[in-house]
Amino acid sequence: MPLIQINIIKGRSPQMKEALIKEVTNTVSRVLDAPIEKVRVLINEMEPEHWGIAGVSVKKRQEKLQRGE
């Protein structure tokens, strides 16, 4: 039973997450030749302040972009 975990920053709509689950499920089923009923997808949503890039949280990076820095 394939289990796929996806980490994303909070803020996507429920429709986007449903589409992601569907597309990932279909792709994994096809590539691994696994029955679609056996594919599991888990989305972990992270707060922007809990995710860092190059030593700076995504929240701080977004704030800088909004200020035009």
C-alpha cells in the first residue's frame, strides 16, 4: 500500500488539495501499478513561520516581498 506524504504551506483551497490528492493518487497508481484503492495520500500543512528557506522563515520572506524588499 503506497503512502505518499506531501508537506505544503497553509493557504491552499480545499479544491486545490482535492485536485492534488486525485492527481497524485492517479500518478502513483499508474507508475507503481498499484490498485487505486490502495494508494494513500497525506497532506501536512505547515504554518509559514514553521518553514524556513535559506535561514529565514517563509513568513518573514513573504513579509519582505510585500514591503518590496
